[in-house]
Amino acid sequence: MTRPAPKSFHVKSFGCQMNVYDGQRMAELLEADGMVAAQDEGAADLVVLNTCHIREKAAEKVYSDIGRIVKRARAATGDVPMIAVAGCVAQAEGAEIPRRAPAVDVVVGPQAYHRLPDLVRAAGEGKRAVDTDMPAESKFDALPARRRPGPSAFLTVQEGCDKFCTYCVVPYTRGAEVSRPWGAVMDEARALVDAGAREITLIGQNVNAWTSEDGKGRPQGLDGLIRALDRLPGLARIRYTTSHPNDMTDGLIAAHGEVEKLMPFLHLPVQAGSDRILRAMNRSHSVASYLAVIDRVRASRPDIALSGDFIVGFPGEDEADFVATLDVVRAVGHAQAFSFKYSPRPGTPAATMADQVAPEVMDDRLQRLQALLNEQQAAFNAATVGRRTDILIERDGRHPGQRIGKSPWLQSVVVENDAGIGEMMTVDIVSAGPNSLGGVTPARQAA
Ligand code: 5AD
Ligand code: SF4
């Protein structure tokens, strides 16, 4: 069955920052192909669900989302939009998706989405459009130039993972660890700044394992890239995420103390506080080696805010192991963190390990861990009250005349101000809540 070519699209991204980035690139690709972005999914001829497979029953969520889109469209206009499933569920489930959900027209994996316009055309001609290849050619070379990135932009520099933590699907859905070349990254950074970005967050599943050769053929790590970006006129701030403790090189740690534009914030997942569990997770670092890295980072940049990811209820985790995780959180004093219940992922080694932890035990541990993390986050926020700092204005606040910016430590700061989006401004932090700070411009405070 042929159907008219879609004129408008809506991309909905779930999960990590890399999916946010991929979603923006898919939108740019569809625009370059002549389509226009619709306000919401109800107004779009093509809906792209950019999915996440990392935890929970993500695949099930995709199917219920598809059902909801179809039902809503039938009730509203009778015309069901073309539906494309992208991202890691697409990679993991492939052709199984249209078998289970016949309303799905296109399935495209994270390494093949540069072919999305062609797949949409093929689907319009009634052809099967499933593409979960991990092609040798880089999708990045086939993507159009960056447009309207906003003041704070993501830039993917590295994808995939070779570490094979036993709970994680990333090595399977995103493939082997690949670094984008120096020149491509620098070109994209320049394009982002030219299009209005003031802050760039370098992203990758193992971003601190990034390597390339610079224009003179010299080997470079992430610290070299950060130092080159530091010299880019118009760029005010640099961040990077997500990192592995084993890849925190001396150079990168030194950069935290030396590169002014590199923000004092580090997301460095440790996952668990017990060496026995870290071994079972195949993390290839110990609690002590992680803490030693943290000490060195702090020596280099004393005011750095530390963030992390934690998993509770990994198979075999007992109460003593869990308490060791709480001890690590206290020892480091994380300023923020993400914490999850272990979720068995099909095809990963941990899914079939003995001693899976009971759901109610996981619930209890997650609650206790999150209570501690929230307490520490509130304390960290409270400690910024009284500081004068720069914020980058990113969006309007909830009330008229309010703007929301980010502090160097990645806290949201609400100010009463008519500063433009993308402006850097100096504020005094005057109040702190659990999730945001209040700031005033120094002149106003004095008045
Ligand atoms: N179950 C729970 N959490 C997981 N993560 C990755 N895989 C799983 C899983 N199977 C978490 C890790 C990782 C973050 C992105 O998601 O903490 O750092
Ligand atoms: Fe997953 Fe471990 Fe690789 Fe992170 S380092 S992406 S948790 S396998």
C-alpha cells in the first residue's frame, strides 16, 4: 500500500543525552529533506519514537506508546501518522517491532538513522523499512549542518562501549567504542557556536576514552580536545559526560584545574560501593581506585561538584554490600546522582545470574539511597548560598519576568531578569531549594 509522503514530523526522545542529541540530528535531517517540525505528535504526519533500552520494560513502554498514538489519531482525525521507531529498542528488537505492532512503518537503529529519509520514502511505497545495520560509513558524515542548537548544546564525540559491564545493554545496542575524528568534532563545535551555542557538552557512553589525532597528526585524548575548544572564540563553557573511572587520565584531571572554560562538574559513575559487587558487575575498578581518582580530581579542582550513577539490587547484593554503597556516597559527598533499581536486560550476563534480589528489597534500598542523595544535594545547594557566580541563561522561568540559568555546578538558578536566552550573567545566590537556587543581580541586591 502506498501512502502520501509525510510533510510534518515530531521526534520524541527517551533516555540519555545521546538520545537527545540523536533526536535533534534526526529532526535536522528531516527538515533538510523538506519536512517541517510539528508542534506535537498529534499534528504530525510522521512520529519518530527515539527509544531507550537501558532499564525497566522500556520495550513494553514503546508498544504502549504506539497503541496510544494510534488510538488518539483514530479518535481525532481517523488518519494514523507514519510511525518510526528509532534508538536502542529499535536496535535490540529490529523486525520484531512491526510484527508485534503493525502500525510501525519504519525501524531504524542508532547507527543507521542518517538513512531515515530514505526509509520513510520506502515505507511510503509500501516497502519494509527496517534498518539496524552498524554500517562502516559514519552516519555523522551524512548528516546536515547543525541548526538552532540553543545556548547549551550536546556534541557526540564518542559512541559505543567495549567495557561490557554485566548488567548493561550499551555494548550490544550502540556497538563497539568509536571516537569521532578530531576535525569532524572541531568543525561541529564551530558550527554550534556559529549557530548560537555558548556551552558545549561533549557526550559519549565513555566520553573520557575519546582519542584521535589532531590536525598535526599528534595523538590526543579528551583533555587535548577540551584545551582546543577552550581556544574557540564565542564558546563560554565546556562540559563532558559520561565517564568511566579507569579513563580519568592525568591530563584530563589536570585540565580540570587549568582550563577556565571547563566547568567544575564531573559525572563519574561508580555504580556500587562493594568490591565484590563491582567485580560481579565487571566494572574493572575498585572502590579504592575510584576514591583515589576522586581525590586527585578534587586536588586539581577543589570546588568540583561530583555526580554519579548507582544501581541497587544487583544480583547477589546483600545488606552489607548496600551499606558500603551508602558509605561511598557519604565519603564522596555527591552533589547529585542518578540511582536505579537493577533491571535484568535480556542478553546480558547478569540477567541469568543466581541470587536476583527481591523487588521489595530493591525498593527499600533505592529509597534509602535516594534519601541520602537528596539530603546531600540539598546540603550542596545550601552551601552555594552567598556565592557570587556566573550563570548561563537557558530558558524562561515559570512566571513572567523570570529566567532560568545554569550555575557552573549545573544547578538551575532562577532570576528575576530580562536577560536574553544565551546570555552569561553574574548573580549572587540568595536562596536554595532541593532542586534549584534563587539568584539576584548584584546591583539589584545592593539597591
Ligand atoms: N539496570 C539498572 N540500571 C542500569 N544502568 C545501566 N544498565 C542498567 C540495568 N540493567 C544504569 C547505570 C548506568 C546508567 C546510564 O544506567 O547506572 O550508568
Ligand atoms: Fe554500560 Fe559499563 Fe559501558 Fe557504561 S561502561 S556503557 S555501564 S558497559
